[in-house]
Amino acid sequence: LAVAFQGILREFGIENKILSVTCDNASNNDTMAENLAETLPSWSVVNRTRCFAHIINL
């Protein structure tokens, strides 16, 4: 997932311009955020925002 997402960011030339990405609470999104933090210098796991609606289970 991280490879595909990073490829899309690179394709649009915005890989160093993203402040945050909003995702649901699935564990694969945690893994994606960790992998992006390892490969993109401007990325950290704190750049991932969890969807509030998923948190309160609406």
C-alpha cells in the first residue's frame, strides 16, 4: 500500500507537499504510515490523521 501511495504522490509531484493523510483505523494504514516514514524524508507517522467518524463508529 505504501509503495502504491508513494508512487501516486511522486507521479503528481507532491510527495514533499503533503501535510496529513486521513485514513480509517485499519491496521494496514498503520503499516503504510510506518513504511512511508522510512522512505520519505518529509514524512512521519504523525502525518496520519485517523477518521473521527470511524473512531466513534458512526
